[in-house]
Amino acid sequence: MDNKEPQVEPEDSKKNDKKKKLLLLLLLLLLLLGGIYIGLNWNNWFGNRPTVNIDANAQNQRNKKKQNSSATEIPGFETMTMKANTTEQSVNLYNPKGNKVYFRLSIHLPNGKKVWQSEMIKPGKAIYKLKLNQTLTAGTYENCTLRYDCYAMSKQLVQLNGSQMNFTLKVVE
């Protein structure tokens, strides 16, 4: 009895080489597609969630009013008074306690220039002191705008509807 292994013919050897190359190519293609899939979804799985920058100047709201509605309450007023030639101002800007959204507030002059913007203000918190981007000269500024940007209070910071209120800014010496 011969225990010799049968010799593989060169043609069979070429077929086996082709099969190995094809399997290797398919494996590499699978790895490439897997890498692309992981790359496209990486931020969804492990990406940085937006962080909410809560305004450090926000204090507990004084003079809390009861909210009668389940809708978001947007406070409004006709006039605001500030001091001339200083950036440090005293105000009363708040997010009513019953709201279920963050507010980001900004004040715009009649020409559209933004002179102040808050960080996120939680419901029940208020801004009583703020620092303007610039000093203002004494006078009456008609049609200034207080802009309310509303954001969902969830893990993902999603901007919702907002509002703009026109008011008269009185800047006094």
C-alpha cells in the first residue's frame, strides 16, 4: 500500500488560488463596508451630546405669577430702562416657572444690532443683572426687540418656536 498523497494538478492549484483570492477580496470588502458603517454612525453612538450652557447670572425668579396655560408663556412689556455710558445694567428678564422650555434671550437695537444675549435660562429663573456688548448713549430707542429663542429641555438641545417682542428702550443718565 502506498501512502502517497495524490498530487494536485496545476489546474486544481490555480482554482484553489483563485478561490482563496476571492475569499480574501470578499473579506476585505466586508471589512471596508463595516468600517464605513461604523464611521457614519460613530457620532450617533458616541458623539458629544450638545451641552446646555445655563446662564450663571440666572437667579430664582421673584414675583412668581401662576401660569394659567399649558402653553409656553412669553413675558412682554412696553418699555425697558437702562443707564447711559455703562455696560452693567439692571433688568428683570425671566422664564416663567410653569414653562417646559429653556429660554435664550437677546436684546436688539432698532438697527438690528445685538447688544446682549443670555445663555440658557431654566424655567423659574431670571436675569436681574446683565452686561451689554457696548455702552448706550442717553435717549429713547423705539422699536427695540427682545428675542426669545426656546429650546426643548431634553438630552438633545432642539430649538423650538420663539418669539420677538418690540419695546421702547429708555436710556437715562
